[in-house]
Amino acid sequence: MKKILLGLVIGVTLLFAFQMCQGERDNKSILKENSMLIQQEITNVSKLVVTEGHFAEVYNYKDSKELFGPLLRAEKKALVVVNADVTVAYDLSKIEFEVDETTKTVKINSIPNAEVNLNPDFEYYDVTADYLNQFDATDYNKIKKTVNASLMKKVQASSLLGNAENRLISELQKFYILTNSMGWRLTYQEQTIESLEALQEIKPGILP
């Protein structure tokens, strides 16, 4: 009888130990699967968040060169009409993040700054130049540099950057919803994101 009881105790103990080990393996497997899912979802998120706009610029270019002192000048001028397509984008493939399985935390360390791309189309009208002061590559480079600087100021004063940032926040909401639904925690630069509203406070930029 004692042998039977002893056998039953040993059997129950082994069964309990097996279930404990099996449970730990299952938990580790689920944790690993969740971690891989989160990493895959972050990797597969839209590579670019893009806002597009169109700007027009009219630029009067003038240049004069003194010949034999201030009494004689050679001049050149042009009317330049520029139509530019502008895109504002975040390359989300450059997001730096860590997945900490131990604390079930997704740490976003940095988000790239917006990339502004200008694609201007130049049309030249009323181009005139004196014989001793002809148009050359230097003039066209000056015009391009001046117009690009002017267009960039217009972009910064427009709603394009704000719209692109709103698109960025909408993409980051996917991270929060995913991690929150799986019982994980999302942080940005060591600050815990506790709500969708908190994402509105995120400002892109690489950490120093």
C-alpha cells in the first residue's frame, strides 16, 4: 500500500513539474511570438509618410558689371517663372527602436526629421544681356539657389509640415494600438506613452 501511495505521490509530482515546465515553455513561446510580431509590424509600417504641395514663384533676375569704372555698365536680366512640386516625407524605415521582451516594452529611441524635396521647373522669359556681360552657368546657379531658398521659406510658412506631422502621428498610433492590445508598453525617449493623446506631444528628431 505504501509503495502504491509513494508511486502516486511521485507520479503527481512529476506531472505537476511537467506542467510547470510546459507552461513556462508556452509563455516563453508566446512572448517570443509577440516580440517577433511587434518587430515585423514596425518594420512593415509605411516607409514614407508624404504630403505634397505645389508652389509658384516669379523672380526678376538682374545683374550689372562695371566696365572702365562706374561710367559704363553691362547689364543682363531675365524674368523667371518657377512651378515647383514639393513633398514632405518621413522615412519610417529609419526609426530607431528596441523590443525588450523582459519588460514587455517597445522603446522608440528616435524618429527621423522630415525630408523636404523641391522639384522646381524653371521657365525663362525676357532674357536680355549686353555683349560684354552674357549669361553663363554662374547666373543660372544663382537663380536656382535664390529660388530654392525662397520656396523653402514658403514651405515652412505653409501647412505642409504640419500636415506631414499629423500623418506621422497617425502612423505612430498603430504602434500604440498594437502594443497596448498585447499588454506591452510603448515609450518614446524614455517617456511612457499612456494614451493616443500623448502621441500628439511627440516631436521628431534624432537624439544627440
